[in-house]
Amino acid sequence: MAPEYRYTAYTASGSRENGTLEAVSQADALQRLKRQGMVPARVESAEAGSDAKAWWQKDVALFSRGPGMREVARICDTLAALLRAGIALPAALSATADGIGNATTKTALLRFRDGLESGRPLQSAAGPLRDVLPAELIDLLVLGDRSNRLAVVLEEASKLFRKRAALADKLASALIYPAILVLAALGLMGVLVFFLAPALRPLFVSAGVEATGVLAMLFWANDALTANGVWIAASLPIAFGGIYLLVTQTPFGQGIAGLVRKAPVVGRVLLSGDLSVVARSLALLVDSGMPVQQAFRLTGSATPGDLGMALAHAAERAEHGEQIAPAFRDADVPAAFSQLLAAAEASNQWPLVLSDTADLFEAEAGRGQERLAELITPALTLLIGVVVGFVMISVVGAILDINELSF
């Protein structure tokens, strides 16, 4: 008996249909749906979704109203498939919104549809999307509509956002083992605080000895957590939220990010990832018909730090008929990036050269993440081992002191 696949697909009229079918493989299921005149939006195994991800791999956007990069890519894929099937954009937006769980994103897409149906130009009707979806996607929608290549542009945009999600996944995967080490160390400290400290306290009380050093800290932590554990647990989400906002939404956080980006190893990895995203965004914008100077300005407005300023400077140079590559000489970017921009400018093959540039720095970022993981894991292991060893030696030393007093 052939495996069974669940599917979500759209009919020629734009209505959404869910169901199951038997097929040899996922590709076979897709072909069967297409032969039936349907546009598949999702096909997955009935036993375990082939597109499903483990909880630690899911695209989560904390404190964000909009979807993550992978969900944005899925929206682009669905819209492109419906448009290629001959469905009008308003109906395609309705069908796409019907399959979205994020209420904010769904509302924005429906308001965009309402604007189009009322006769407003696409650029004006897309206003509700600007606070939810990436700015580049909105501009790409406008460019695709003007060039009558909206389906093609959406397919390319999907690739761009999937690349961004893949970079984030690689970094998250590299940090899984270090995170496990940290959690193990926290678990061990919990055992010391909640089990060992209460067991040792009576010995000190009976001997009339005051605990010092690490053992005194364990006793203090046990008292504090026992007396105020509920309040501390309730305040943790607020504390983490405040720290997140402080780090991400304030000049203080921007200063920390700047320091991290100047670190020898981490900084280069982050810069390579940024350059990959920048080059791919530029390639997509220029290939969609946007003038080079406007593409640099738009990408620069979405890029923080010195790199964003360099992109804005490049846009100004292009507007004045000057060469673009020199704008990056003082931006602390690899010479290869400036050289590739110069090659693109000289050959006027912007999309091709920029795509190759994105591939180059994406590979460099991947190698850097692997090296970073190789450094972080033994460093954390050594640090945690030293801390745990120091705590254990201090505890054992205190117990021996009590034994000496007793005898």
C-alpha cells in the first residue's frame, strides 16, 4: 500500500481545499495534484510531516508582530503558485491569508486585498504590510507589479528569505551543544543549592561554625529561593523581556552589538552573513528592475551599522555617476566584496555577479560558524568544569573542616 500524504491546495477559482491521497513519494503527490488542475500549497506525509521541524528548529520571532523568515518565504511561494495558475492577486491574497495562523499577518494581507479591490494602486494598497513583512518584500511586490513579473519576483524573494532562515538555523544548530552544557551546569548548581546545602547546614549549626566562601553563598541562595521562589519565577519573564528590549531597542544594545561585531572571530562570521544577505537582496532588487542606486539605498536603510552607511554612500556615488566600489574601502569589509562590486559595475552584470557574491560570503559565513562552534564548545566545557570543580572543592573542604572541629 502506497504512503498517504496530506495536502493543502487551491482550485482554479482560488478556493482552498484540504485532503489526503496515496502516492509513492511527495514529488509524486505534487504531480498528481497538478494533473488534477490544483495548485499545491503544502504536501506532507500523513504520519510525520515532511516539512515539519523539531521545536528547536522552528522559526520563532520573539517580540515581533510579523512572521519569521521561513513563514515569509512560504507566503511568497503560495502567492507565486496561485498567480502562475492564473488567479488574480486579490483572490490569491484571500487564499493565502486563509492558511496563515498569525492573526496580525492575516489581517495585513486581507487589508492589502481590500485596498486592491477598492481600486487603489498596489504601492498604496500595500501600506498595511509595511509594519508586518520585510520592507524589501513590499518594494519587490511593487517592482514585480510594474514589470508584470510578480510571480517570478515572488519566487526569487522566497529563495532570499529561505537563505536568511538557513543562516539563522546554522547558527542555532552550532549553539545547541553549548546550550546543553550550560543547562547541565545550571542543573548541577540546582542540586547543590536545593539538596546539598540543606543537608550540610545542620552540621555547621551543630558544630557552631559559620559557613564561609562558596558554601555560605549556597546557603544564602537556598534561603532566598526557598523564601521567594514564587516571586522570582514570576518575575523571570519580565526580567528577560526587559533585558531583551534593553539589548535590542536601545543605544546601549546597539553599543553591545557594535562591540560583538568587532570581536575577532564572531565579528567576521556576522559580517560574512550580513554581506551574503546584502548581496542577495541587491541581486534580487536589481534583477526585478530597480535602478542600482535605488537598490543600494533601500538595502542600506535595512542594514544597521557601518555596512548600512557604506551602502547609502554607494547609492550617493551612483547618483553622481561615480564608481560604487570605493564607498566600501573604509567600511571594514573584505577586499573581495569591493572587487566583486567593481567587476559587476564594469561588466554591468549586476544580478549575476551579486548572486555569486552572495554564494561566496554565505559559504564563508558557514565555515566561520563551524569554526566558532569548534571554539565555543571546548571553551564552555573548560569554563564549566573549572567552576563546578571549584564549587565541589570548596564544599568538600568545608566538610573536612567540620570533621576536624568535631574530633
